[in-house]
Amino acid sequence: MRECHQRRAEYAESVATEFDADLRLLPTAEGGRETALRPGYRSIVRFGEPDSEAWGVEITFDDQAELAPGESAIVRMLAWADPPHPTAGTAIRLYEGARLVGAGVVRK
């Protein structure tokens, strides 16, 4: 039990990275989601190569109430647990588990 509490203390000092991205959700017919994303949606993202490490993210957007499958938007992503700091133009892939549901690039 003590070991578990020690690990939790390490996560309490995690650093989050916030960035904007151009994101396009895959259409449902191409294996994407069946429902729209709403602000506060949480999932995982990979930066660069498809087999790179996955990071948890929360996605928000200001200009619309939701993002439907097949649509694109500028979104704000908050990646936690000390992810890399992506630079403008870095490819991102959005996953739900092992299923790719969206892709895009980091904006400045």
C-alpha cells in the first residue's frame, strides 16, 4: 500500500502542456466516431509517428458547441503527465483506445 501512495505523489507534480491544433475527425464511414465531440472530451494523442508514446489529452474549442465526425476545427488540447512540447507543424493522431478517430497538426 505504501508504494502506491509514493507513486501517486510523483504524479501530483506532473506538468501539463497546452497547445492549439487543426483537428479533423475521421468520418464514421472511415472508422471514426459515431457521435460528435463536445468541449471537455478526453482521449489520447500521439505526436509524430503513429507508434510514438500516447498522452492523455482534454480537448476544448470556443467557436462551436461540438465537432462532428468528418468535420475539422481549431481545438485547444491540454496534454498531461509531462508530455513533449510539440512544435508547430507536428503531426498529431487522436485515438480512442487503439482506434484512430482523428488527425491533424499542431498550430503555433
